Amino acid sequence: MRDEKLTTLIVLATVLSLGHTVDHILRGDLHWPLTLESVPFIAINLAIYTFIALGLYFYSRNKVGPGFWAIFGSIAVAFGWLAHFSPFTDQPPRYILGAYESVVAGWLAVACLIVLMLVLIVATGYAGYLWIRRPSARYRAP
């Protein structure tokens, strides 16, 4: 059975992720005209949004359960941390702030990233809770 709170968290995280993708585009991570440097950005985003779309499709048909979202969310949180908050990143929040001429735009981009990470953490924790709490047989196709 599909959990509406989890679905809402996933949709909210997706909307915030789209906002963060727009931030990357505005900061020049997608080169135009397209070059070989654009390929990783396009491939990563294509993979992310394909997994989300397929996950939502299969979740709505009870083919996957909250375990899928717990695992996917864990990977997403780790990816977000490595990409923007780890000591090894080249795009920390300070870099994002400095990439915009407008202070407001910079803070909006950083706020979107922070809220995205918080929603991902909550969604992942909630999915994990549902995964542990409910037997997997409830998520099998009828």
C-alpha cells in the first residue's frame, strides 16, 4: 500500500531537486552550445530523474516499497553531501553564494540546496521507518 506522506516527501524533494538543477545551469555547469564537459551533468541528471520517475511509477503500482526509497534516498543524501558539503567538494555553499551577482539569488540557491538536503534526510528516514515497520509482503503486486 502506498504511503501518501512518503509520496509527498518524494515529490517535494523532486521539485527542490529541479530547482537545484536550475541553479547548476545558471552557474554554468551546463555549457552551451553543448560540449563534452556537459555530458556528465546531463548523464547524472538523466539518471536521477529517470530513477525518480520509475520509482514513483512502480511505487504507485506496489511493485516497489519504501525500501526502494530508503536506499535511493541514502544514495541521494550521500551524493549531495559529497557534492556540496564534504571537504573534497569544489562547489560548497560559499562557492554557490559567490556565483551570483545578486546576494538574494545566491542565498535562494543555497537555501534550496539546504532544504533539499533536509527533505531528503526526512524522506529517507521516514522510508526506512516504513520499510522496517511493515512486512515486505504488503508491497507485492496483487
